[in-house]
Amino acid sequence: MKKIGFIGLGIMGKPMALNLLKAGYELTVYDVNPEPVKEAGAAGASQSASSKEVAANSEVIITMLPNSPDVEKAVLGPGGVLEGAQPGAILVDMSSIAPLVAQKVSAAAVEHGVVMLDAPVSGGQPKAVDGTLSIMVGGPQETFEAVKDILLVMGASAVLVGDVGSGNTTKLANQVIVALNIAAMSEAMVLATKAGVDPEKVYQAIRGGLAGSTVLNAKMPLALEGNFDPGFRIELHIKDLMNALDTAHEVGVPLPLASQVLEIMQALKVDGHAQDDHGGLIQFYEKLAKVEVRK
């Protein structure tokens, strides 16, 4: 069984790492925040003081970090993964970053004899805890096959979609769809509430029809409770949509709806809601209509 290193124990990374421990893998962990490192240590992981140290003790190194600069620093920077990784090691970046950055990091890894997969995830904290994430992977087929069992400890599915960078392109497409679904839900439910119809009954009435979706089932019950504790923060969805727009502009694709939802999320960030769950986007519409969608 391969020795695994895990770098980044945040909202998503910590439960993912804990699931690997539960599955019996030998795990070495690091995070800039010492608290989750101690927690993982108490669960049986070896604790490290740097990304370099994690890599030196691992055959497979997993990174789960907030954004492109964080991945570049953790992998390419001083004390980073490539300073410690042995030739033949596999780097699996499960962060959601810009596809071009994934390709840049991969090229640097190859120079050190390290093969990289970009393998971002979808499902948020609940599915990270349950080990039922959807994992989109870019990279060589043989490398994917070598770590597929590890990925399926953390996810219900792991699909190879193409070369390095294509995993994150797939994730950007996913995030556009999720953002537009949340916006559509918000508009519809604020309309129903303002028109005097019970939004909980509207949800129950439409969820089994064509308007039903995984997003609706995940986010509407929380909105009805006014619960916007982060499973996936608005500020992180802003990052993903900005990466989507940058990528779209590079390849010549207009994203008019995604750009509108990005501006709504930016408005919520300015209004102090950056740390809210992305389902909290409904608060933008509630404020405009002067109504709350609640039970």
C-alpha cells in the first residue's frame, strides 16, 4: 500500500485526509495551520513541518489548497514538494486552480521526475466527509490507474477526462453550472415568496420535475433555515468563476450568465458575505426584494 502525503487540511482537505486514514493508508500531513495537523496526528497521521518533508516521505503527494498561487508556492516554492519528492513520485493536485497553472506545475514536476495529475473535486464539505466526491482528473492514463483506488476512498467517482489541465477545465464547467443553478433557485424562490406562496411548498412541488437538481436539493433546505454556514464559501466560488472567465476569454468563449453571477457574488463579498456558503447567494435577491425565503 502506497505511502501518501497530504498538504492542505482545510474545510475539504481535512475530511479527505481522515478518510484515507480510516481506509488504512499510511499518511503524512502538513498545513500552514497547525491545528488540523494535530487533529490528523491524533487520528494516526505523521505530522510534518513543511511540504518538502511530506514529499520526502511519500510515494503519492496530494495537495488540496485554495487557489493557484497556493499550489505554486507549495509545489514550486522554497521548502516545496519538488525539493523533497523522489523521482517516480506521483503528485495529485486536488485543488481547483487555473488550467494553465496546472500545466505549468506539471511541467516543472516532470523535470524532477515527478508525474502530476490535476484532480479537482465537486460535492462540497458534506461529500468530502462522506467520501462521495466527484473527482475530475487530467493526466496520463497509467498514472490515473495507479492512484484510482486512492481517489475512490475520497470520492464516489473518479473520471479521467484528458491531459493535465483538463481536470480543472472540467471543474470550471461544473462551477459555472452550479453557480447558475443557485442563481436560478434564488430568483425563483424570492419570486414565489414575494408573491405570497410558501417557498417550502414550492420546493416540494418542483423538486421532482424538470426544475429539480442536485443543487436545488442541497441548497434549498439550508436557505429555508437561513443556514449559510460554509460548505463551499462564496469567496472560493468567486475565484472559480474568475478562472472560468479567464480561461473562456483565452479560448474565445463568451460567458454572459456566469459573468453576471460573478458580479452578484462580488456584491455579496463587499456586503460582508464572503465567508458564507455559496447558497447564500439568495441573500442578494432577498435584499433587493425586501423579503426572506424561510420556512
